[in-house]
Amino acid sequence: MQLAAIIVSLVLTVVGVALLARAIGQFVRYFKLGQPLPAGSRTDNPYQRSVTLVKEFLGHTRMNRWGIVGFAHWFVAVGFLTLPPTLAQAFGQLFQADWVLPYIGEFLPFELYIEFIGVMTILGIAVLMVIRLLSLPSRAGRKSRFAGSKAGQAYFVEYVILTIGLAIYVLRGLEGALHHVEHYEAGYFASYPLVLAFKGLSVSTLQNLVYLVAMVKISTSFIWMIVVSLNTNMGVAWHRFLAFPNIWFKRNADGSTALGALQPMTSGGKPIDFTDPGDDDVFGVSQVEQFSWKGLLDFSTCTECGRCQSQCPAWNTGKPLSPKLLIMSLRDHAHAKAPYLLAGGGKTMEGEEKASEEQLASVPAAALAEAERPLIGTAEAASDSGFAAGGVIDPDVLWSCTTCGACVEQCPVDIEHVDHIVDMRRYQVMIESAFPSEAGTMLKNLEKKGNPWGLAKKQRLEWTKEVDFEVPVVGKDLEDLSEVEYLYWVGCAGALEDRAKKTTKAFAELLHMAGVKFAIMGGDEKCTGDSARRLGNEPLFQELGMENVSALNMAFGEDDEDESTRKPKSAKKIVATCPHCLNTLGNEYPQLGGDYEVIHHTQLLQHLVDEGKLVPVTPVEGLITYHDPCYLGRHNKIYTPPREIMTAVPGLRQQEMHRHKERGFCCGAGGARMWMEERIGKRINNERVDEALSLNPDIVSTACPFCLVMLTDSVNGKKNDGTAKESIQVVDVAQLLLESVRTPVEEPPAGESDAESEAEPQPVK
């Protein structure tokens, strides 16, 4: 038995280590295929990055949002990293059954740790296996976060962990029996029942059992190593190693998610100058090797857990997009194509093959076939072109994304899904002109009129005629912004869309009532370019952005060339009612030379309420539920101010929808989806409104003009078909506050009964 155990274990060890070394080399060469990133963009502040990595791993900051799943996974992960000493001891036990590690083998704290972590690893993996079995796609369909994951690989990994954990536990029992543990000891607090079970066996039997179980432990470990080394696209296994660099190289050293600003387009690691692009600049991504090395690392790190999928509004409404399946498809395609690329294959800018036929002669046929697949394309188009397989990503998958960020927010290994989706969109829009036709109208309107609706710029100021106070305009009533505290960026929707204009007027009136000095732009401003950028039209975004930055800098007194006459610079404070404008002005315009302090109107209103400059007094009766706008919440972490404002309004009873805050559900308008038809599955806004209506609210509130439009459209449709009560209202938080602030509660006439003196609830307009 002993000799057989030694031979089997050592052979598997040698093969496993050799294949692992080869796999690591493959990964290094594979990641080098990706494009470079701007210097220092992923290596700045190495100390903070290291702190972030430790915090995310030891704190399991994303996983622990999932309750018992995070708890169980923590022990499995810690066990994997800290139990290798038991593997070393198993090797020693092949040669001497009662062998223990020198110095620490009989050190009580070490024994206590091994006992505890060993048992918790077994329990942890058992819990994860039960959860997977209870969530089988065959039972839950699309609602299972494991739908589409490679189940066989997952079961293999889980059973390996369970087997190794049990082997550690059994070896502890055998060690106790061999070392003549006669009574309960702390060092065997978990395995003592096995010590008792083995106590009556002969020494030779115990020794043979040690050889056998040590071989099982070692063999299982190295069979796992062999299997994963031969399958470098096995994310459910490789994430154990790759998650660490992927988290360390994440976009933001401080640990914040890759949301908010999109990154500028780069080619060869340098930002593209759209005023004078280079001849060899690559616009967007049309081949998998055009992703950055961090993108390729992202794809390989995916563990197929499906948390992104379970939160995705597109997937939850029957659309083909699953962030998980998209990343898996890119990963499998990249790994399958890698032999071709490593042999020098690939296309030049002119579409010619880089490598000669001789260089590609040794490339497997499967890799050559994979290289022929378009990155974006339908199966029908591929068939028409004579290809056996369709595109890696179907266009319907690409254009279903709302860029809400739920996938990025939930991913436990910090994959940057939105950035990769937008990179693919950029090529489709800028080079192929292949995008939903309805979005073309929006782009033309932005180019010609500077707003998505194509309305004349003079209409931007029409709303000011509908309020009974003067709204100062920069360049007309004011020379610059030095005399006011805030520039109110009204935005296209706030100035031109009828429902959003109600929010604009309500907010302006609240500022006027609170005595806040503010001004607006004169109508020459353009759309911030949010929809153009997320659709993929980066040049148009930059054109609009640079015009706005120039106008804003002039309004803030930045462009006065005569230093002697320049006035003191005004504080560059901007308040916006649109989260998309907030995000673009505050997070993306610094890329274009515009650095401003930008806040959301709910933040300013909460501040004014807290200071007593706005005092809600009139009750607004009813049950209210609040919808978190994605670009206010997940992208900019603003959750509290709207809720605080509603709390300050007397009479309201708040109730959260099931999906709220970090897990809030998109309205369906982001990522330029506002301007595209929704032809597949259930409309996202209907899904969100159904969730709201399940609470039977009187008011649905939000804090974004896009959300306001989408939710109102759905509610009105449900009113028409009789599935929503006629009295339900959809309002912005500013409208709600205004109704409570501007109408004081009248004192009841003397002698009138309490019942008669009760103020009538005021409708929200």
C-alpha cells in the first residue's frame, strides 16, 4: 500500500506541477496579446491597491451581501489559501505514517486552526453545493443565477474541495489514534469522534489507512491541478488565482467600482485625439485581441457565479443579454483563438493577414476556425458569409445593455462589464455604422440641434416664462457666475421634456423660496453627450463636451485673457436635476479640461431642509415608494438625500421596493436605451412599475427625468388597461417637497371640531 501510494502521489505531483507551470506561461503570453493601457492607470498608488485587495478578500465585501453564501465562501476561500501545510504533511505521511510537520505540527494553535478551518471548509462547501442544487436552472429557469454556467466544471471543483476537506478531517482522526490520544483534547476538538472510531485498530491498519488517505488527498489535489491546467478557460477554478491580480489592477485604487465615468478611448495605450487621429489608431473593439490586457484578465477571472446575471434588468425581462454569458463567450473565444494569435495571426488595418501560411501551419484547425468568427454578428449573417458559426456576441445582446452598472456593482472579482460593452459598441457605431436605427435620429438631433429631441435652442428658456419670478441667465442678466452660489444645469430633458419641466420649475421655485442665488445657462449649451457616449459615438461626445466645457469655463470667469482685469474666480458649483448630466459634468468632463463641483438637486434640497431654509409643513398623505435612478445611485452612490427629503414631508409613509439602493432595478432608459425601441421580452419600465405597484402605493417618486418619463409611461399604460389605480402619481422628489413647503397648514377657525379642521391632503402636481 505504502509503495503504491508513494508512486501514484509523486507521479501525479510531477505531472500536475509541470502542467501548472505551462498553464501559467500560457496565461502570461495570452494576457500580453491584449492592448496596453495608459501608463500608470492600473498601477498608481500600489499601497492603496494592496490595502483594497486585502479588504476585499478578507472582508468578502461583495460576497457578504449575499448572506450565508458569502459566509460559506469565506471559509472555503480561506481554507484553500491556508491549508496547504496539511498537503505538505500528507507527503510526509506517505513515508512515515506518524510524521508531523517540524516545529508547528504539534503546536496547539496550529492544530486548533487546522481543526476549525478544516471543518468549516467542509461545511462551507456543503452549503454552497446545496445552494447550487436548490438553484438549478432546470428548476428556476432564467431566474437561476447559474443558468448558462458550466455546471460540470462547478461540480468537479466542489467535489474536489469536499474530498480534500474530508481527507484532512480523516487524517486528523488517524493521527490522533496513532499518537495515542486517550481522552478529549483541544487539539482534536473536531476530529475526536474519529479518533475514538479508529482507536481499536491495529498500528499496521492505521498506518495503511494513513497511506491511503494521504494518497487520496494528494491525488485529488493534483488531479484538480492537472484538469485546470489543461483547461485555462475554466473560470470556476482559475478565479482562485486570478481574482487577486484582477482586484489589484481594478480601475480605482481606492476600491470603488468601475462605474461613473467611462474611460477615454485609447489606441496602443494612448488616448485618441479625435481632432487629428493617427493613421494606425484603432477605434473601439472589433477583435478580441483589441481588448486591453485587463479586459482579457477580466474574462479569465469570471467564476460564473451569476450574481451579475441575477441583477441584470435585460436578463430579468427576457432579453438575450446576460453579463455573465457575455463575459464567458468572450473568454472562451479568446482562449480558443489564442493559438492563432500567438503564432502571429491577426489582421492588419487593411484586413490582410499578418502571418504567412507557413507560420500558421501548426495552428490547430479549431483555432483557425475561431479566428474567422466575427466578434459581433448574428448566426444568420455568418451563414450567409459561409461561416460555420455566428458572431461571438449577437447584436441584440450588445444593444440590450442599459449600462445601469448592476453587473459591475455585484461582481465579486471586479470585472468591468460596462467598459467592455461600450468598447464593442464604439466600433459598431464609429466604423460599421451598425446600431439600432432609432438611435440614429437621436444622434442627428445632437449633431444639428445640440439636444436629442431636435428642438430649437431658444426653447431651452421657455420654462422660465412659466414661473412667477426672474430666473437669472448667464450672459444676459449676469456677466458671469461670480454673483451667484450655483449654476443650475437644467439639461435637455429638464428644459424640453414636458414631464421633466415640472421638476425643473419645482426645483427652481424651491431655490427661490430658500433664498439661494442661482443662474442658468443662456440656451447655447448643448447636451452633455451622455447618450452619445454610451451608444458608442465618442467623437460626438467629445465635440459636445468640449463646447460645453468652453461655455462653462467662460461662465465661471475662466477665459478672461487679461489677468489684470480678471475677476476673482467664482466657485465652480453646479447643481443638476438629471443624474446623467451630474455624472457627465462631474465625472467625465475632467477628461476634457472641465473641473467642476457638481451636486444633485436632492443633495442641495436635503441641505436646505436641514438648515431650516425649506420647511415642509403641509401633509402629503399616502404610501410612497422611491425608485433609485442608476446614475444617481450605483454610479454616484447617492442614496440617502432623496429618502431624507421624503422623511421630512409630513404625512408620507415610505416603503422600499424589494430591489432598491445597490440592488435597485433600472427603468430601462440608460445606455441610450431611452432612444431605442424595446422589442424583445417584457419592457423594463413595466417590470419596475409592476414591482412598485405590488406595494399598492399612492405615489411613486424618483429623482431623474429619464426615470420619470419611463415610469410615467408605464403607469399611464397600466391605468389605461385597468391594472393601476387612477389616483397613483409619479413625481420627482422636488415636486413632492414643493407641495409640502409652499402651502401652509391653515389654523382652524375657533370652535371648529378637530375632524372638521383637518387639512385636506394636497395633490402632488
